[in-house]
Amino acid sequence: MRIEDIRKESFLFLFLLGAGVILVSCGTTATAERRLRPPISTSEFRLRDIEGFVTEDPVKAIHLIGMYRLLYGSDSSSLGEQDSELVVKLDSFEREAVGNLKASQVLAITEKRWEDAASLARSLAALDISVENTGQEPDFILEYAREQLTAGNNLGAFLAAVRSHVQKPLAFSDALLFLERAVTVKQRRTAAFFLAVADSRATAGEGPVPEDLRRYAEGSDSASDMVNGVATVLIDRGFRIERGRGLPDRVLGSAFFIDDSGLLITNYHVISSEVDPGYEGYSRMFIRMGDGASPRIPAKVLGWDKAMDLALIKAELSPDYVFSVVDWVIPQVGDTVYAIGSPGGLEKTVTSGIVSALGRRFLQIGDVIQIDAAVNHGNSGGPVVDRAGRLVGIVFAGIEQYPGLNFAVPAERLAAALPAMIGGGKAERPWLGLTISETIQGAEIIYVAPFTPASEQQIPEGARIRKINGQALSVPQGALIPALQDVLFPTRPGELVVLEIAGPDLSDSGEEVVSRRVLISAPRPDVPLAAAAKVDSRERLAAPLYGLILTPFLGRSIIPSYLIKKVVRGSIADEAGLSEQDPVSIRGLRIVEDEGFALMDINVKKRRMGYLETVMRLPAALDSPDTL
């Protein structure tokens, strides 16, 4: 090697060595500087997260502030100096977040975003905060109704006007305004509703209702008129293979018009292949207004609510008759009803019967009506009306082996579900993450799903819900869970919900204490318990799925053993004859999400049978109606 080359390599080596020393020195200096910085506590990290949401999303910030107080407490007098300063900062963030929430509402009003203003008003009302000079929720909804009326959106205008009226009675002039439009578009039952409101609000200075409007609203529609507003729904799904043969794959249902623009209501399960992302086959939807020789009219899905088994569809057709979703009625057991639809494809079929029962729990949210009017395959999605032609419900199910057991979604729930479906796409419903059991003492929380608003706010299992958004519900026995769901149902995910809960204070004397939790609601999963089953343990899932509340038990088996702490009344475990203090071991839990059910294999020693060991398989549906 030449001397010049040796010098070059020596120079390069010395350069790299010097650079390395500098880098090590800088790294050491940086490390030393980091060591000199005071450590940041977890609580301060959380406060920084909250600070980021105070302006950007004040509702989320208020939810996080509640979480912080549960974790670190809110009494600055009992904390150290540093933590006390953090609590003072937290109080400042809360005041700022509430101020930003009020400012957001003012901005929504200024920009005439009435639905957003109403949503923000609900969050403020949940916190028991009144906003001066901006109006209340019914005022915003009424403004929205007037705006929709001017734009020619009659359905949206009528629905919003009724929502406003429920909270704050309409003035005579407003009732007359909507009455005039209902008469113009020839919706007699809607006109009858606003006529009754106008008459109740007439005063010496306002009224009476013009005679021509009264005469139309007080008329009646016959069954032959109403059948012209019912269509047959046909879903063409190509062909299916059975025993080596190709057979046409068709879905048959019914639908009824609710607006003269061609909007119809049917069941979600009728049109599911049109919107279900899990369906990968061919699917085309049509409606037909007459018999098999009538033309097929293409239709499309606008919105759907899977939890309520409802869907809003549209066809380019001006109907001869429109059903009112405003003048609906809550029936009584024994009332005469008529079901209209296309059983077996036989269009314009009318059957009669009575309301057999109310309050049946067959859907995720709310309850349904049981009727004995003849209903068959093809009736799904058709209307159920009373003698006056008022909408009672929407047929959604029957039991083939028991012809007299048929069910309908109540019309009041359709009216509540429609605004979200009109918005288009999947209707998002609020979700807190709770499974409830109704007891003599009230609504007991038997399960809190992981990673939900309720779990974030550390709501304890075993506590009872005393109030929701300030309301203490007083309802007949068996109706408490649907009543709690009804409070949340019209709200949007992302709004604040306040729960007042009562339960044992496990940290002290075991006496019952009352506490308040402020939560931000999340979008409800399609099948809430299926989502929970992916992240929770088998023994915890025994409570929401089977009504089986377990506690660990040190048995001789290598398989984890439990004692039954409580059996929820009317649950699957109760029906299976299980009782408190029975030793149980779980052999397996299988979740079949596609089919919507779960299977749990257990070994149980029943006390009632002298502790004779029994092997049992317990089935359960994943779409529990007892969730909130």
C-alpha cells in the first residue's frame, strides 16, 4: 500500500472516530438533560389529552374529565401540591369546555343547522345547563320543520313538527300551517292530527279552522283506498343451487308509501342483501303495484335501521295513497286491527284480527306488538292499521307453526326511527355498553362491556340506574328496559348522557351510595354482545348471554370453577333450572356470529338434585334486547 493511501485511510479513521466521540458526547448531553427534567406524571399526561379536546370536541372533553376525576379524585385539599394544581387546571378545562359547548350551539343556530343545535341542546340539558337567548330543543326542531316545509320536504317537515309538539305544544298558527300543507298533498290522517292540535290551541284571538280544511281532515279513508298505497317488494338474487339444480332465488315482501315523492317503508330483513356488506351475491330490488302481470319498478334503499328491522326505500312513482306516520296510535289489547300486504305474492290482501298482546321483547331496542291477524310469507313490511285508518305498526315476523302468533313494530318507533333513516345510509343508534336486568328494586346493571363509555366511566356491575338524563322512570313492571332505551333512542351517538346510579360502596361499609356519571354515547354495534365476546372472558359473558353471574370457586378440578352468585329471573340459566350456590365449570364457549348465537358448555352440580353433576349446553342469541 502506498504512503498516500495509508495517510488517507488514517485521516478517514480519525475523522470517523472524532464524529463518533461528538455523537456520543451529544447523546450523553441529551440524556443528561432528559434526566434533569422533572418526571411527568400519568395524571398530567391525561390532562394534556383533555386540553387537546377542550376546543376541538368539548363533549369528548367533558367525558374525559369525568374519567379523570374517577381515577384521581377531585378534592384538591387531600392531594399533594403538584396534584392539587392539576385539579385546579382540570376545573378550568371543564369551565372552558362547557363554554365552548354553548358557543357551538350558538354557531349552529347562526348557521341554521337546527338538528345540530337540538343535539347540542340535549347535551347541555343532560348537564342541567340552561343557555340564555338561544332557545330550547323544541324551538330548533320547529325551525327545522318550517325550513323543510318551505323546501317542499313534506315528510321531514311533518315529522319534525310532531317532535317539536311533543316537547312543547304548537301554536295555533303553526298547527294551521302544517294542516294546510297536509290538505294540499291529500294526506287525510296527517291533516286530522294537525286539526286536533289547532282546535286545542285555538283562542279568542286565533281560530277557528277554515271549514274546507276541517271538512277534508274529518273525512275517512276506506280499505280500498289504503291498499293502493301498498306495494309488493321483489328482491332478485339470481339463482341458488339445490341438489344439483339451479332455482330462482327471490325474496318477497311488502312496503307502503309514506310520502308522495315515492318513499316507502319495509323491513330490513327483506332488503338486507341490498346493503349488507357481508352479502357477496347478485341482488336487485323492484316493487310492483299490481299482480304478476304488472310492471316491475326499480327501487333503491335510502336508509335502514337494522336494530328495529326497518328500511326506507324509494321508487320513481307517485302513489295513489300515502299512509300517515304522524297520526299513529298506541293500541290496547283487544283492539281490532287490519294487516295489508302481499302474502305469497297475492297483492292487496287485507286480513283482520285483534291486538293479542303488547310489550313483547323480540328486537334489540324497545318492544313489539303481537297480533292474530293472518300473516304469511310476503306480508313482512306491510302496514297494520286500526278501524280509523291510523297506523298501528309494521309487520315484521310470524311463527309458521303457530299461525295466530304474528308481530309488528309499533308505529311510534317507526316515527322515532325515520329521521335517522331519512338522513341516508345506516341509522346510527347510541350505545353506553350496559346489559340490564329488571328487578323489583329497579334496573340493575349486570354487565359492563369492555371499551365502552360505561366501562370508561367505571360504572360498577350490580348498581341500579335511578335516573337517566334527570328522568326517574315510573313504568309498569316489565317495561323499564324499553323505557330506558326510549330515552336514548332519538338521540345521536356523541351526545352527553347523565346516569344517576345507586349501588354498594365496596371500599367502605358496603352501604348503598348514589353517584352521578357523565358519559358520551358511542355508535351502537350491529350485534353488541358479539363485539363484547371478542374481547371479554367466558365467565363474564355468562351474565349478559345467559343471566348467570359467577364468582370464582377453588375446586379440585384443574378447570377453573365457579359458584353461581346470582341467576337473573327469566333468563336462559333460570329456565335451565340453575340456582344460586351451584358449582359450575365452563367447558367451552362458541360464538357463531354469522348465525347470531352463542353456545356455552358447562358442568354443573345442582343443589336441588343432590349435587349430581350434569353436563349442559346453553344456547343464547347475541342480539339481546336488554342492552343500553
